[in-house]
Amino acid sequence: MEQATHSAHHLALILSNILLFFGIAGVAVPLLQRLRMSPVLAYLLCGVVIGPYGLAALADSYPWLSVVTIDDLSTVQTLGELGIITLMFMIGLELSLGRLKELRRFIFGLGSAQIIVTALAIFLIAFWFGNALEAAILLGASFALSSTAIVMKLLEERRLSNRPIGILCFSILLMQDLAVVPILVLAASFTGASEDSIGITLLSALGIGLCTVLAIMFLGKRILAPLLQSVSASRNAEWLAAFIVFVVIACAAITEAAGLSLALGAFLAGLLIAETEFKHEVEVIVSPLKGLLLGIFFLSVGMMINVEEILRQPFLLALSVVGIFILKAAIIFPLCLWFKVPHRQAAEASVYLAQPGEFALLILGVAMAGNLMPAHNVQFFLLVTALAMMVTPLLFRCAPLAAKMSGYLSKKPALEQDIPQLGERVVIIAGFGRVGQLLGNALAEQQIAYIGFDHNAERVQSLKREGFHIIYGDAKKLELWHRLHSDHVIAAVIAIDDHTATHSILKSIRAEWPLLPVIVRAKDTADMAALYDMGAKYVVAETLESSLSVARLLMQQVGTEDGTIEKIIKKLRDQNALANA
């Protein structure tokens, strides 16, 4: 009887927490958004209010508060982990193996440099302030990492995740996620959890991790597509959703068992599915869950913030948070410039990635469990991390100012007199025939600045008189691209008829500006795969798009619903891409 009563009470508590969360997600957060508050900050603030250090602390005196508060942080943190897993899965889904290969210089080069330099700087400061050697090393390693969940969510809110700055931040964050493995191995050796030497343990962990990743990618590419084809043939949406969840959880469980993070496994699952024609259908299924589950994670971070502790030592906490922001930004900015990132993007990235992140909470927890530093010190650094994550949405608003200030440091070559002054968001169009003119008109309708160039002098003069922003120039000359390219360029289009020249231009652009999204026009589907391999963001084949337009009109004529039409068109386009891969 007593056990039944306890079970009923436990169930009631779970239902109460679920009801409270959906109340926050469906009522409180939208109301705060109307006050122009970021959803991330709204969730964090709600976490502070309902958490164990907020109103829940008064529940003993006012029992009714237990209905609108949560004092069990562990349950919320477990659910919040699902939010990070879903986010990394969606990021993997939006990428491809070819794109990852293209970004390797920023992932392994810039990402590694950022971690090493930042960790070393923070280690020296922590050691100078009297922390033990092991504690100082772990503090440096943990604060060198940024918050993947918060940064990617805020970039997505601002529609920057697919822009060069979003891709740059993602590259650094992905390397940080990979670095968690050796950091945790290091922490285990400090606590005495490992009997082997640090070198042997580290090499063993890295070897197992690498083999696990390669095994998932090798087997997944050969097994996943046929299984997805079989499940989708049933035309049962529930079965497909269940299979996707199974794939994500299986990959996450395998990577965790190998000593890697759950999030990395989810990311690999997304990459695998991105290589199949079911990518868009899976996005539709998973996308609504991502926001809700991430909301739980942000809520759990807010619940960790102890307002009473902040009031006890406000100056020291504020100084620590600001100090970390300034130090990390001061390191990231010059490193980005060293890797030839434009000044504007380097300044924005240094602001966006200046906070410590969720992995710092994990590493500090390991340090406390192993008695590597006093509990009150760990609590202080956990509070610094949570506060820094909470301030990040406000910090994002400083990025445009930092980017503007960085412009004064940038020494760009003087532009030719006939190149018009460009705005904050600029598109370059190489080749200004009928396709280029259509694109120019479309961008002008959206009040997005563009600059086109063409090698036909008569056409240039004629189109200039019509009001097009166009100059005379040969797209094959890289010097012209250097003169046109600035920190404000958000995309480039190659719309010329010469296939050989198109390949040459794309190779040159990719070598100089690997983060710049490039859209390429192709006459037919024959060389689509080659252009994608060279680094094109999108390749549009005129014959394919004409055929798809006819198919769309035909389906409209026979009464097919618009949603079904778009799904079929996407499937046909993906099947064509796979056939030419």
C-alpha cells in the first residue's frame, strides 16, 4: 500500500513537471518574446525562477509553490541532454561528408588552435591564483570550450547558421565537442580512476574513438539507406519516425560506450541520413522536437543559478564572467585572422564563442567528484559558467558593434571607381546573362545589395543604363574577385555558360574563401557531382529544373495537394543528385 502511494506521488510529480514545462514553453516564453527577449534567455530566466534556488526554495513555507516549481534538477538535466542530442542530429542532417571535408582546415586547424591557446592562457591565470596544477589544467580545458547548444540556437534564431559566420562557429564548436574525450581522459587520470599512464590511456581512448567513428560511418553508409528505403516503402510515418529515433539513439549509445559524447553520435547519425534521399522528410519529423528539448536544457542551466550566492559575492562573479569573455574574445579574434577569416567574421566569432559551455559543467563535476579542488571553488566556477551562458543572448547583440569596429582594422584594397558602394549584405553574381539579370531583379526586390560582372562590354553598358549594378570583368581573373570580395559578401553565384571556366572559377573561390556559400548554374546534370565535390553549396541544372517545373505543373493540374507536390519534387531532386554522385 505504501509503495503504491509512493508510486502515485512520483507519477503526480512527473505530470506536474511536464505540465509546468509546457506552460513555460507555450505561455511564458511567447509572452517574453513579445517583449523582444530571446527565447534562449526566456528559458534561462524561467529556470532561475522555478528552480531549487528560486521559488522552489520557499516551497517548505508555502506548499502551493511546489506545483509551479521544480526542485529535482537531475531529471531536467537528463531531458535537457536530449535537446543537445537533437540539435547535433539536426546540424549533421544539414551538412554532408563533402562539406565536412571542405571545412577540415577550420575544424582541425582553427578549432584545435583555439582550444590549445585558450586553455593555456586560462591555466596560467588559474595556477597564478593558487589553484593546484591538476585543477588549473582542468579549469583551462573546461573554460576553453564554448556552448554548442546556446550558440547554434542563437545563430539559428538570427538565420545565420548557414551563413559564413555560422559555418565558422560550427567548425570551431565541432572540434571542441571532439576535444571533450581527451579532456575527460585527462581528468580520470588526475583522479586516479585510471591505473595506466596518461599517455597510454589517452592513446587508447583516441584509438577506440576513431575506430568507433569510422565503423559507424562505414557500416552506416552501406546499411542505413536500404533500411530507410524498406521502412519508407510501408508509407507509415510512425514507423519512419520510430526508425529515425532508433538510429539516433543507437549511434549516440555506441559513441558513449566508446568514451565519446552522446552528441557526437547523434551528429554522425545526422550525417549518415543527410547522404540519403530521405533527408528532407526526416527534417520535417524531427524539427518540432528540437526547440522543445533544447528549451528543457536551457531551463536546467537557469535552475543552476543561485541568486543568493550571486548577492553574496557579486563583484567577484561579475569580474570572472567579464574576464572570461574578454580573454576568449581576445584569443579567438587574432586566431581567426591568422586562418584568413575576414575581419568582420573574426570579430563576430570572437563575441559569439566567448562563453564557457555545457561541457564545462561536466568537467567541473568530474573535478569535484575526484576531490581535485574544494567543493566551494567548484560551486563558484559552476555559477560563473551558468551566468556566462545566461548572459550570452545579450552578448550576441554586441556582435554587430564588434564587427563594425573591426572594419577600421581591415586594410582592403581600393575598389575601382566603377564599383558601387556595397551594403551590409552583398551577393556577387559572376555572369550577367538572362539568369544573372533575373537574380539581380530578385535581390533588388528584397533590397539585398548585389554586384554582377560580365565579360561582354556591350551587355554591361546596356544593363548599366537599365539600373543594374554591374561592372565589366572576366570571372576567371581571381584579382577581380579579390577586389569585389569584402566582409559583407554573404554568397556568390556562378552563372556563366562555359563549363570549363565554371570549374576553374569554383576551384579558385574555394581555395581563397572556403566559407563563402557558392551557388553554381549547370547546363545539365552530367557534372553536378563534380561541382559538388569542388565545394559548391548548391548546383542547379537547367534541364533538371525545367523537368521539375513541368512535373509540378502536371501534379497541380491533376489535383495533387501542394504539400505532397513539394515532397515529391524534393524526392526527385535528391534521387537525381544520388544518381549523379
